[in-house]
Amino acid sequence: MNIILASASPRRKSLLEQINLKFETAPQNIDEAIDTTVSPESFAVSTARRKAEKAASEFSDALIIGSDTIVVYKGEVLGKPAVEAEAFSMLKKLSGNTHTVITGVVLIRTGAEGQMQSKEEFFEYTKVTFSPLEEDEIRDYIKTGSPMDKAGAYGIQDDWGSVFVNRIEGDYYNVVGFPLNRFYQTLKIFAPEYLPGASSRNLQ
């Protein structure tokens, strides 16, 4: 049995390694343009679903993990900034305010012929409040290059973006990029045989 992470995110990879999950990465090239006609939750899950379904067509007898994380402020989805000016604009919006981080997750089990046997979908959200940011702080952070590959133009983990966060309500790891607790609780029901250490348990 294989576990496939349909993502190029080094943060998701690191989080799954943190819980001793044995998996392969198979990043999927899909259109991640923001769809404003659906709710942010639906958009996050839809993007995760397209990643997982595309990967599922390539792997048999596998558990496929698709995931997508977005930042939402006053109903506006903030994706990864394309240019530094966009990163500055995003961080100015978040300065001194509370936003929501939403991660959509889709799990697919495939059979011997690569066909989809079952699917589970969910999303998790965490509220994040920033302290007020000075413009020079924002510019200095952007100069590091760190904001450019992250939704909302910041990372709460292992970079300067962490000092901007005043408080969070919800799963910290969801803000990093993957809701470990919800994933683990879901996997216990959906596909317990894929859990770390499952071979040593008496699974029915």
C-alpha cells in the first residue's frame, strides 16, 4: 500500500514526516486561479480535490492526499503573491487585523486498476490575528523572499512572519499548511490501515 502526497509543499511534507507517515510526493500541476463564484471553503476543497483526483489516476492501491491552504480576509481569498507589490498589499491588509486560514483536504483510496474506491473530504479553519505592522517591517520581510511562496504572503513557521502573529484560535498546524489533528482523526475512520504503526495494531 502506498501513500501519495499530491503536493509540492515542503511544509506539508515536513508535517507528515513529523508523524512518521511513510509516503511519496507527486506534485500535480493544476490551475489554482481563485474562483470567486464559490465560498472560500468550497474553493479550498475543490483545489485539493483536483490535485488528489489527478494523482489518483496515476497510482494503484494507494491512499492519495490532496490539500490546499488559503488565507481569507473579509471574504477575500489571498493566494500566493505574484509580485512584491502584491505581497506588500496583502500584509498591509492583515496588519492589526484577524483573518482566517482554511485548508481543504481530500483523501482518495484507489484500487488495483487505479480506479477510485472511496473518497473523504473536509476543511479546517484557524483564526489568526496580526499585531500592527510598520511599513518598514513589511518591506524588510519581503526582501527575505519568504512571503512569495505562501498564501497570504506570510509563514507562521520558521521565518520572520512568526513575529507578526499576536494570537491564533484553532489548529496551529493548519496555519503551517496541514491540519494534522483533523487528518489523523479522519484517517482513523476512513483508512486506519494507513496510520503510522498500523501494522503493529490489531485492525479489524
